[in-house]
Amino acid sequence: MKRLIKYHIYFGLVLIIFVSACKKEKALSTTVYMPAGKAIVSQTFDITDTIPYSASLVGADYPTLTTMAANNINVTFKADLSLIAAFNAANHTNYSALPADNFSFDATATIAKGQSATGSLKLIIKNGDKLGAFSSFLLPIRIDQANGGSISNVQKVTYFVVTRSPSLANLVPFDRSKWSIAGFSTQEPAEGSGNGLGIDAIDGDLGSYWQSKWSGGEPGPPHYISVDMGEMKDVHAISIVDRDFSGDWAINGHGQPKAMTVSVSTDGTNWTDNGTFQVPIVEPQAEIRFFLPQFLQARYFRITVTDVWGSNSTNIAEIYAL
């Protein structure tokens, strides 16, 4: 009986020593991971944004494991654009590389001895106004070196997919140098001085305007005007500027659109409706912008005025697409 008790005590001591050794072995580590290395990090931004990332001694598969560095581990990171082709092939995507002028990042960090991770590092996305609206880009950032440690084979790259999603106010109007008027319901040459014509809505002069017919009869809405942009574009928004009026007419309405619909077309013949909008009375010649519900590719767009402030006829000083 005494031998049995001694055996149990001896075995228990061995077990405690073994478990303690295992715990000590698990507590110290030099293998460096990127915790987000098993996922795609997606972010939308307008002009600039900051995305955090880090390096850690624990991978995504072990979120509850506590470990620490056996020594200082100096980690360097690299934006590795050579990985984009393989990523696109594997994921059936077609991302382009995020241009170098549109990002900067913390390329070095340290996991200090006794710590389990670097601090929060910054990937800064910038100069969004130089990128196309609603365009997406890919930026792979990988661990390049881990001096004092080793690099994980399974979580050494984080793929950042960033999409430029500008606010309506920050959308840049399309160049109009190729634009022409493709059609209109009516125009009014009787305005005189070259005013009242369809072409006046895209001439860049806020003092001129398209005016629907009023001479010899003033038909009510709908009134429409169509634009040929001269090339295919992804159309995200439409904007208009009212004819310049002041006094009571500015307050109560002078024929500016009150409600309108927007249609788009690839050929100028077949049209797709793409939004109905209520148009407020605004300060004289303030630009009024409208996001379209669908971002469709088109060469032509048409504005149809279905209701008018204070008149039967309508007028618009300038038309833009964005």
C-alpha cells in the first residue's frame, strides 16, 4: 500500500513538471503572424482613411491563446503587388493595385520581449479625389522579415480591398468637352441673345439657359432634354443649376424643375429609367445633385421634368453628370 502511494506521488510530481514545462514552452514564442491574414479586409473611403493592422505571436486559429515573445522581434512589412495576379485568379476577381500615391503604411514594428504583439499599426489611404468614384483596388501587405523570430507560413499576408466611395458633394463632374445635345421636347429661341436653346444647358455659362417653349403657347410638363456624352461612362449622379432669378420669382418659382426623372441609354434609342427626384427651391444658381439608384454605364442620359415651380414651362442653366 505504501509503495502504491509513493508511486502516485512520484507520478504526480512528474506530471506537474511535464505540464509546467509545456506551459513554459507554449508561453514563449517567436513565430510571427498577421492576425487578419486569413481574411480579406474591406474598407470604403472618400478622400482619406486609416486602417489598423498588426503582427502577433498568435494566429487567427488561436484567439484565446496567450503567449509572449522570448526576445525582441523586429518586424518589417512590404506592400507586395506581385501577389495580386494569384489573388485574382483564386478569387475570380479583377482588382488593380492600389496606386503608390494613394497609400502609406507603418513598415516597421517591434514585438518586445514579454509582449505578444506589436502595437496598432496604420495603413493610411489617401488622395481619394485622384481615384475614380466607386472603384476598388487591392493592396497585399506581408511580413517581409522577423528579426529575432520566424514568419508564419499560413498568415503572413493581409489583403486589403479598398473602395473609393465619395460623398455626393465630393464627386467630380465629368469633362463635358465631348458633350452635345441629343434631343429635347422643345426649346425657346424667343428668349433672345442666344438664350433658350438646348445647347445653352451645357455651354459652361451660368448666364445662359435652356428654356422650354412659351412663345405662341406654353405647354405644361413633361419637358425633356437629352445629352450625348460622346463616350461610355459609369454614371453615378446628375446635377443641375437653375436659371438665375431673384426677388419673388426666386422664392415662389420661375419655372425651375420641381420634380424630374433621369433615364440612361447606351445607344440614344433604348432608355432605362434610373431615378425620380423631387427638386427643392434653392439659393439662386446653387448646384443641386442627385445620386442615381443604379450606377449604370451609358453614353446618353435624359432629364425629364415632370413638375415645375410656378410655371408651365421650365428652364435649366447647366446640366452635369458625375
